[in-house]
Amino acid sequence: MTEYFTGRSISLEDAVTMADQIIVGRLVETGHADVGAPGQTYYDHAAAEIARWLSGAPPLSKRPHSVTFAYTVQSIPQEEREIAPAVGETYILFLKDEQGAPRAIKILPGDQPNVTKVEQLLPHQ
């Protein structure tokens, strides 16, 4: 079974464009689950240790080593079901600033093929 995480319905191209920051990080806290809209679970206070910044990095002297963020997991319709990320695993987090707090609009496994796909879509700096 293929596992899908937050933002399954958002294309990779759109996620790269929409995100304020894109990081690769190891999840250390899944966050606190709360009921969201029908068929959706909202998680807040999730945390990841940042291994690498792909986009939107602050100046080196101000870069945090971890990030706290929120995300949602869609459970219906069944054919578009998402799962929550697992503690200890590495993910690519596409973060959007919402009222001063980051929200993951898309989450992908942080393996090298996915990192390479994201890097290829980033504007060359």
C-alpha cells in the first residue's frame, strides 16, 4: 500500500510555489490531534529537527535547529486518505506562514529521490 501524507492533493510544483520555507527534517513530535472539518484531523505542536533547508532559509545566524508546526490529515474520501507522519522518520516539509505560525501544506518522505525532485523545481539562486 502506498502511503500518502499531508497535501496529497497539492502538486509538487504548486507546493514549491506556495511554500514560504521548505525543509528536510526528522519528526520528533507528531503533535496534538484535534477534530478538524469532517473527515479531517488537525495536528498542532508537531516538531521536527531541521537537517537541511531547501528554500526560504533565514540568515545563518538566525536559523533554528528545529521547527514547531501544524498540519492536517484528510481521512475521507477513502481513495484520497492521508496518514500522519511517524516520529523518527525524515520528511520534506513545505511550510506556509499562517498568522505567524508555520503550517505544513505538504509532507513527503525525505528520501534523496524526493529531495532531488524538489531541488529541480526550485528557482536557481
